[in-house]
Amino acid sequence: MLSDDWHLTEDVDDFLARAGDFLCSRAALHNTPLTDLEKLRVRKLTDLEKLRVRKAADHETASCVFGRLESAGEVRAVFYLTARGRLGLTPLPAGQTEVLAARLAALGHCPAHVVADHDTAGAFAESWQRYTSAASVLFWRTHLYRLGTLTPPQPSPAGRGRLTGGRDREQVVRWCREFCVDVGERSSLDMIDAGSWEESRFGDRRFTFWETPEGIPVSMAASTPVVGGMVRVDPVYTPAHLRGRGYAGAVTAEASGAAQAAGATDVVLFTDPGNPTSNALYQRLGYVRVADFAGYRFSYDAP
């Protein structure tokens, strides 16, 4: 049976031991699973300090489900479902969204939303509705870009880039919050407001400021840790009153170059398809569009 090709586990270490090479084989396309799964792996660490400080996060990890699709002894696709209901998928072969939806429904799982490449996300949303009658609504769509040859902006705005330090924390948190308000990222905004910065998706990131010659920060770019040779630049933020002066391009180039210097072979970022200005900017910096992604939120109160 096709469903026998899906192998499920609740052990993130076992899962990564079996599926890690597959994820790294297309690190740019798999950038979100790589970063999400690395966070879950770190949260599972059992040293006493992490258990004390991150007890709630460890509980979340224990409640996750991970699956790999195997064919002829090779991993072809994976999924992961977190305790908060995030279902992440790599691109699935034709027909496998039906198989996976049937398997998850039979096991009683109820994902809150699915995030994947555009075609897989849409196909799974349709399959899930057939098996559960859950209505779905598109809440996120984006272009994925991968850095080719980095081309810093010329001329560059006056100033310089620098890594942030402890004294910058308040401003970094404030700008991440403003970014969440701008893009409507409610879950991260709630975590920041609740004082759970370290548990938010920004907590493990490396931040770069672009500063004026007077040392005043005017723009910010963050990058994820190197995982499987991949770094994602996310988010890039410039306060509204400072936009249109070249700061975003300068700080993105600075963060991208730092990622390459740190050993990243795949530097990626997501863009809003409805923002032609940012899409054109990243292309000028040397980023090449490689895929489109989407997210669908599920509602279980439909008849």
C-alpha cells in the first residue's frame, strides 16, 4: 500500500538521522524545514539548564510528529507537524497529498495550517478538505530567492553595516515587533508582547544594522544560523520614514555577504509577491527566484 511508504516517528533525532541528507540535498528549497527542525532538535536537548529554562518548548518537541516518504530505500519527501499545529511539507509527488491526508486524518491529527511550495500546499489543502471537511483559506504566499553572485548596491548609501550586540537588544526587539505589525504576523507579535522573545522565530537569529556615518541605525537584516549549508535572510526591515534611501539594499548585501563568509553555500530569502520594489531590489543584489510558496489555514467548524 502507498501509505506504507510513509514512516512516522516522534523522535526528531531519529528522523533527522534518516532524512537529514535528503533535506540538505536541496537546502534552498528545504530552507524552512531545515530551520524549523533544527530549532526542534535544539529544544530537545536534555541538559538540566535547558530543561529548566525551556520546559514548555521541550514539551512541544515531545508532541511533534515527523514523517518521511521512502521509495526504493530513498527519502523522497518529508513532513513535520508541531504541537502548535504547523504542518510543514517538502514537495510531494502526485497523489501523495491524498495518501498523507488520509494517514493524518486516520491518526486523529488536526493541523492548524500547512506551509509548503505553492503546488503542494494547495493540493494538500484540497485533500485535507476531502478527508475532514475542514475549510481552508490562503494566508501566506511568497517568492523564494537564492543568492547567485552577490552584487552590492552602487552607489551604496553613506554609512556602514555592523553586527548587533547586547546593547542593541531593545531596538532589535522593537523593530522586529514593528515588522510583525507591518506584515500582519500575529503569532510572533503575540510572543514578543508576552515577553517570549527567545522562543519567537527571531530569538536565535543574527542581526545586522546599517548605520549612518553618525552611528545611527537606519535599517536591519536578520539571518538564521547556518543549517545544512543554508542561511535565510529574514526579516529585512527599515522604518517607514527611512525607506527609499537605499538602506535595505545595503543591509541585505551586508548580511548576505556575512552569511557566505560564515560558510553558507545557499543564501535565500522570501519576498512578498505584491511588492515589486523589494523583488526588483533583491534581483539587483544577485538573488534569483527559484520557487513559490504558500500557506493555508484550516477551519474545523465547517459542516
